[in-house]
Amino acid sequence: MSRATTFGTRADAYDRLRPGPAPEALDHVVPPGSRRVADLAAGTGLVTRAVLGRADAPVVVAVEPDPRMLARLAVTTPGALPVRGLAEAIPLASGALDAVLASSAWHWFDPPTATAEIARVLRPGGALGLLWSRADPTVDWVAEVRGIGRAAADGSARLSRRGFDVELPPGHGFVDELPQAVTVRWARIMTRDDVAGMVCTYSGVLELPAADQEAVHRAARKYLDRTFPGDEALEVPFETVVRRWTRS
């Protein structure tokens, strides 16, 4: 099993505990008037549901390779069009889309092949939007919990350290510029147990044996109990970072 498909082993927890994107972040990556959008590596539908919840929501095709994640998406996101597929082989017609989105997934793709496929399915002037949503690592207690959850071993850790400065391969078919990252900060209320559970959905934890995953959960919960005695409900700070390119 590859690390990219470990998430399916915890699909329910992933869907319940992982953050979707801040609604305001979608304003930067979904062009006004979009009628058809694809969510690549859609997982359990966190981004798909957020797009479908917008005013004048477009049709959203949720493309996901893991059948366990796709099954969860089909239950939680009935308005989507779920399709099993890869970023490197998108099962859609050329020029069919106004936007292609991928959330916390670029590091799993083969960039040259995926970029060419995304350019193929986008209409001229369409948008490629990359998003990353996570608990805000600049907050001390969040950084501590993320460390317990092996965030440095997570798939997107290297991109995170570089400020998500994704560069598309040469000849990519998009306006040739490195987009400025936009960061939207927000918060939601979670229990201590849910925060501990959330860090156990990171790929660096999911690749561990079950007993070690349970040890991570206990350590995170112990830290939170010690740091926030008596406060079962916590306001957890999050951020969504987005970048956008325009199809030439």
C-alpha cells in the first residue's frame, strides 16, 4: 500500500476531523460563473462539499483513486459526481472544465503528467487551484500537537517548509508566473479527543503499526489534557493556503 492510499484506512475519521477549506479561500480559485469543476484527489469530499455549498454552485466532478475514500464521498456528498481516477489520467473530455482544484494533494502527483492532463481538461482561461488546509503551525500548542502527530513526516511537509512555492513543469500550458500564495485564517471548535484524532489522520501516523498509532493518540491527548485542563472544547486555529494559475 502506498502512503497516498493509507488515508482510506481511516476514511470516516478523515472526513469527520480533517478541515475543509475556508469558504473565502475558494473565491481565489473558482472563477465567477464556473459551471463545471473537478476536485482531484477529492478524498472524502471536503473540498467538493465546500464548492457545492457556494451560491450558484457548479457541477463538481470528484476524482479520487481510492475506492474507500470514494465510497465515503458518495455517502457524505450526494450532489457530487464521483469518478474513480488519477490526476495523471483524468477521465474527462478535453476542455470540459472551468476549474481544477487539488487540496493537500500536489505532493502525491507526478507533476509533468498531471500538469499536462489538467491543462488538457481545462478550457482556455480556466483555473488550476491548489489548496492546503491545516491547523495553524505558527500557534505554539498547535505546533506541539502536530509534532506529536509526526507532521514533519507528512506528505506535504516539504512543500510546507518552502511556503507551498509550487512551480509547474516547463511547457505546462498555463500563464508563466509563480502565483502569490494567499492565506486565509479561520477557526473551529473541536474537542480535545477530536484534535488528537485529527493528528492521527496524517500520513506520517497512518503508515505506523496500529499500536504506534494508538500511542500517538494517547500522547496527543495527554498533552492537550495537561495544556488545557478543564477545557474539553477548544478553539482550533486553521489556515487555508491557496495558489492559482490560469490556462493559456
